[in-house]
Amino acid sequence: MHLIGPKSAASIPAAVAIATLLGASVARGDETCNSPYMAKLIKGQEDYVYVWALGVDGLGDGSDKLVTVDVDPKSKSYGKVLNQVSVGTRGEAHHMGFTDDRRRIWAGGLSGGDIYVFDIAADPARPRLVKTIKDLAAKTGFIGPHTYYALPGRMLVQALSNDKDKGGVTGIALYNNEGEFMARYPMPLDNGGDGYGYDLAVNPTKNVLLTSSFTGHANYMRPLGELIKDEAAMKRFGKTMVAWDLKAMKPQTVMQVPGAPLEIRWSLNPGDDWAVTAAALTSKLWLVRRDASGQWQAKEVATIGDPSKIPLPVDISIRRDSKGLWVNTFMDGMTRYFDLSNPEAPTQTYEKHTGRQVNMISQSWDGTRVYITSSLLANWDKAGADNEQFLRGFQWDGKELKPAFEIDFTKEKLGRAHHMKLGSKVLRTAYVAPGPR
Amino acid sequence: MVISAVDLPPVREGRRGAVVSLLALSMLWLAAPPAHAHQADQPRMDFVLPPPGTYELHRIMRAPDGPVLTVDGRLEKLSRFTRDRITLLGFIYTSCPDPQGCPLAYRVFDRIKEEIRGTPALKDEVQLVTLSFDPARDTPSVMKRYAGRQLEDEGGLRWFFLTTPSVRELMPLVEGFGQDVQYAVDRSTGRPVRQLSHVLKVFLIDRSGYVREIYTSTFLHPRAIIGDVKTLLME
């Protein structure tokens, strides 16, 4: 074992470059909307896309799995599956997140409360399941872990539901990086709060944590066609966002944002104090911003597609300079680009049909590579030929999304392709570097 | 209490001599106090801090323990410097070229020392520990030069500058704290290139030896840290 260090004066300029590359300061954006506490971002060519896939009965082992795809265009296996790690069960695999040191990925399923921890430090191409956290429900009463958001040495986990009535009233759990439970924070039910949760995102320089709201287990596990006919159930969707005091982890301001506001993306440009989200059911973009008095306010700023046709905006991805936003709408399979130069008035400047159903969208640091997956929820995905399951890679030149590669997740017996994270074999984090002793 | 970057007074240049450029300093391998520290941009924080005692600092993990060397070459246990008082501990290496890394930590520690000097009630409650993660280069004598006048008792709080005998003793501490060391890999060979970087982290350790907060460059602000110290003292 050998701890590497600068060995000669000649190495220093490179060391400065490395330090800059690795970004010891706050991230000004991110390659896939990661926590700003995650200091190590991939600012060059990513080598891998990790896809967290829902198992499908009769397809492969039928279990949820973490799939590694080679996305280095110079590689012989470009656009191919390199590895898959099955967790041995099917539990509505959904989202994942890196720990702050980017050594591990936490991933979970919405049907219960289990959280899977994968090590990616030892071999980034071949993640290894190292722990399953099983005490979320017992410690918090929350189920359906959704968002995994790194804080230094610990992880915030936003849940979607609870183990009592399986409705949308839920909360946030705090674990340390070893997976030991630390604290629970219920979503507010007072001052206009509905108690629902979905995504969370932090702006450390404003000491604010923003949360959004979706729906509970009883709704998201139900077949979509059946759900939308149930008028009472359709009222049980989130309609709030909450600004929390991050340091104190206390709700400060509840904002009314009807229609299930989902993913939250902060502009982390110096001086900026705004974030955007998309409300799924109303097909609107919302801006969250501090007003002159310092209060956080939310306002509707744009329409996505034709809301009367319920395009269902799902994932969004903001450019590193916060000047543009990708929006995927599930029902019509469209990928739209909004000019965000003026966040008060986003303008759609491009659209492309990228699949019969599309959900998540991620972009590289420089924005020239865009990745799209297909699955929303097992019981909400389309049926028959419309049930395409894929990872598609595109090149973006600012004018046109050009297909680069595609992996058919059904043909490859992988399941339903959901959340993505990018990986690199040239940026490593380690306590001890491998090398000559 | 609204805090911002302008709350931090500039380091007095005359105190540690002329300003030496970051690169030149690094190339000369001078293990002197980081006079260039004032060049580092402070994190701009534009928010209202919750008052001390109105929030909870959870136990994140137990601080690791192991043998360390003082600037006089004495072998001690790290816990001797991280117990009984509230401790702020940061890893550095004296040749660190990243202005958002070790120099920033040094400057913030220096600022905290100044602030606590003006708050006598805190003086005997807090201590600072700077621990090198480059034992091959940062010997006790190098750490002594790096510490400079900070080792002198000026009626302020205690500031310990420590290193380890070798990587063997260092690694359990680095791993235990989760202070990752980053490196790059040569694409053509797959081998690590010989440069080192780290994400700046400062650890707040309570009197029982538990890490209660971890600051990165985005939250490394003296007033926020002092607020956390006061919160622990109110427990």
C-alpha cells in the first residue's frame, strides 16, 4: 500500500490542474444533477453509465439490478453492457445517488424500504453490492426511499410514503455513510404543508434544502389506467414544495405548487438563488426563487407541451451554466429543450421524439452527450409495443439530438431501464492508492 | 445573524512575511505557514444562521484513534488531542497547492483562533488539530516550521500540528475519518499518476470523541463553526 503524493516540483502544475479538475470547491453545476457536496465531478469523457433497472418477471433473473454500460466512444465495447449486479429480488428499483466521496452508490426500491449500497471505488466498471440497509421503515415509519443526496459523511434519503396507510405523508431519513441511521425529519403538515415528499436538493451557500412532493405507495404501485379513473385517489398527489433551514433541518416556508412537482434542479452559478422543477400533472415549469425580503417563493413560468393531453413531464436536466434545461415527457415520448437564459420565462427551442415512452435524462458535464431511459414505474409503463425499454445515447450539438447508441433492455434481459449515474475509470477516490509499494 | 464572505478580515500580510506565489511556494517545497492562504476565495454564504442551541448536531461517527507524532517528535495517541475539549481537526499536507484546500483550512483555523481569543469563555473549551496526510514529507520538523508562530502560547486556544510515523499509522486515521484522497489514473497504463488531491474537510469532534459536523469548503465559515461549538457546549 502506498500513499501517493507530489514527488517532484515538475509535477506541481499537473497537481494544480488535477486539484482544479477534481474541484475542491463547490460544484457550479453537475454532470447529472449531483449533490454540490460531491466534489469530484466528471468534467471530461465519462466511461460508464450506471443504469438502475427494475426487474421483470421472466426476464433474466427477474430481479432489480445495477447495469454498467460502456459509453466511451473510443472503447471497443462502446454502447455495450459491461456488467450487471442483481440484488436478488424485485422491489420497484427507482433512483440512486453517490456518497459525497463518490465511492459508493446508494439505490433503492419504492415497493418497500430496502436500500442497496454498491461500492464503485474498487472497480468502477463492476460495482459490488456491499450492504443492504433494511431499517428505514423500522426507524422512521417511512417507506419508498426515492432520493439519495450526499452531505459530508452522510446521506439524506427522501421517502415517498409511510408504512401505516401507505399514503403520501412521509419524510426524510438521515444516515451516515456507513449506513447507520441518524435521524428522521417528517415533511411538514402545518402552515399549508401536505406532508408529501419526492425529491430534495441543497444549495449550501443559501443554507437551504428544497423538497418537492409526489404521491404515496397506494397510488404509485397501482396500475396507471386504473388510478386515473379513481377521482379520490387522483386528489392524493403532492401540491407543495418546502424550503428548509438546511443547518437546522427545519421547514421554513411551504410553497403551493399544484400538480406533483418532481425533480428539483438548482442553478449553482455564483450569486444565483433559484431552482426549477416540473409539475407532472399540470405540465408546468416552476421557478423557486428568493424575493427581495429573503422569502422563498414559487411561481409558474412555462408550459410543457399541451397540458390537456397530459404529456407528463418526468425528469429534467439543467446545463452546468444553468442556461438550458432538458425536459422529458413520458406519455408522448418527447425530449424538449428550454432556453433558461431568463429563468422567469423559459422558452422551448427544440423538441424530438426520442421513444415511445421516456423518463430519465442525464447529460455530460459539457452537455454534448445526452442519455435517456424509458421506464417510469412498473405499473405505469406502457404495454405491448409501446413498452420500449432502453438506454439511448445521443450527441447534442446545440441544434440536433443525434442517436449515438442504444441498448434494448428487454432483449438483453435486463428489465426496465430507470435512473442513470455517470462513472469514470480515470477519476478515482481512495484512501490508499493502488501502486508500487 | 447574516454572514457573508466580507465578514472575514484579510490576513495581515506582514505577519508572515511577503506574499509568495502559490506555485513558487509549492515548487520550493517550503513547509512554512501558508502565507498565500489569504489568496483563497472564501465561500460566500448569504443566509441567516440558526442561533446556537436551536438545532441538533447528530453523532456522525466516532473519531478514529491511533499513534501520531508531535512537532517535537513525541509519539502520542491522537485521542490525547481530540478528547476533553471540543476539537476542530483538519488534514493538510504542507505542499498543498490548492487554494481551496489546505490554505483555506489554515486561514479559517487562524480566524477561529482570533475569534476565540476574544471570547475567553471558549478558550479552554476548544482546540485545533492540523494533521498531515503526507508523512513521508511532513516530518515533525517540517510540521514545526509549517506551524510557525501558531505554536507559541499567546493566550489563545491550543493548536496542535501533528503527523504520523508512516503511512501504516496514517491510513486508519484517514479511513476512519473518511478523508478521501483523490488521484488520477493514466488512461494508457491504468496506473495512478503521482499527484494527490483531497476534498477539504474539517471535522468537529465533541468532548467524547464523536464527529458531530463535517465542513467542506462550502460550509467552512468561522461564524458557522463557532455557532456549532456553542451548540455543543449547550448540550
